[in-house]
Amino acid sequence: MDTATLSFGLIAFFLSAFLKGITGLGFSTICLGILTIFIDIKTAIPLVLIPSLSSNVLVMVSAQRFWDAVRRFHLIYITLIPGVVMGLWLLCRLDSTIARTCLGGVLLLYGIWGLLNLHHRIAVRQERRLAVPVGYLNGVVNGVTGSQVMPLLPYLLALRLDKDVFVQTVNLSFTISSLIMIIGVSGMAYLNWPLAGASAFGIVPVAVGIWLVSKDRQVTPDTVFRRLVLGMLVVLGLAVVLNT
């Protein structure tokens, strides 16, 4: 990677970590939306994996209710793994433009869903029935696009979970996905040592971004700002689709 591309990547890491800290939106989803405008998606996906994994592990360690999340959502974690494998298999065979279009579609869908605040409620009797397709589909989407939020996030929000269980469940899912992705992209030769070094160095701007947000924890995130970020995701999704 040339200096300009690396610098752009580090700025994208910092912005994504900062925005995630304020809005709670997925780091990978925001970062990939920015990166893939200028970088090929098959380079961008492995580039975000290590910073994403580190941020997820930090949140997971600090959160509580780990075993509650495992017991209740083990079907999602189990079916997530073959889903990611399938998604990576598709990524390896798909043209980069198709994968970019899929990512743009996910960004658009996530942004519109958030703006419309479509938080439906799922009955307890439906929770277990939906866990397998949600886990598998989330893995497939993750493998193809690098984004970890759809359809998992709408599903979990519809369950009206306790905050600690929700945070633990989401970050445990993201951590498992990131680990499988790292193994997969390494086996597919998408993640080489120079790219891994650049990705690992991305932990620094991610840590700075999260630290800056943590200094203002007492201030409740502005809903208007959250809508602006969601709107930005819609714009990024359109930009990714139109640039394919």
C-alpha cells in the first residue's frame, strides 16, 4: 500500500471508531463504507479485521452477562460460522464490483432501517425459530461484504434485550465473525504480512477515537447526530453502488 492509501485508511479507522463510540453503529460497517470508495473491497475487508476484532474484544471484556448471551444465543453463534465460510466462498468467486454493490446495498438497508426506526417486536416463541436463519444469513452477508450488522442487529433489537445482554451478544457475534474472517482471508491469500501490519497499526487510531469519546461519556448521544450518521451511511451506500 502506498503512503496516501495507508494514510486514508488510518483516518477512516479513527473516524469509524469515533462514530461507533458516539452512535453505537458497527465499526466495520462504517469503515468499509468509507474505504471501499477508494480501495478494492477485497483489500478493504482484511484491512479492517484486526482493528475491528480488537475493539470488539475490549467491549466484550468490559461488558457483563457473557454466559447469559452464550446460553440464549448459542444457535446464532453456531450457525454464524458456516454462514461466514459460505460468504467467503462467494467473495472469492465474485467479481469485486458485485461484492461492492452488495456492501452498498447493506449500507443503504441499514441506514434506511435506522432512520425509519423500524424496531418491531419479536415474540418469545419466534425467537428460537428465527435464530438459525438470522445467524446463518448474518454470516453470509459478513463474508461477502465485511459488514456484521444485518440482519443480526434488527433481530436483537426486536427482542428488547437487557442492555448488558445486548452489548455482550452483539460483540461476541462480531468477535466470532472476525476470527473466522481472519482465518478465511488468510487462507485465500487476501491477508498478507504487509496488509496485516497496516491493519494491526490501525489499532492505534481506533484506540484514540474510542478514548476521545470515553472522555464525554456523561453526555447523552444526540439523536440528531445519530440520524446524521445514519444518513451518511445511506450516502456512502449510494456512493459505493454508483462507483461500481
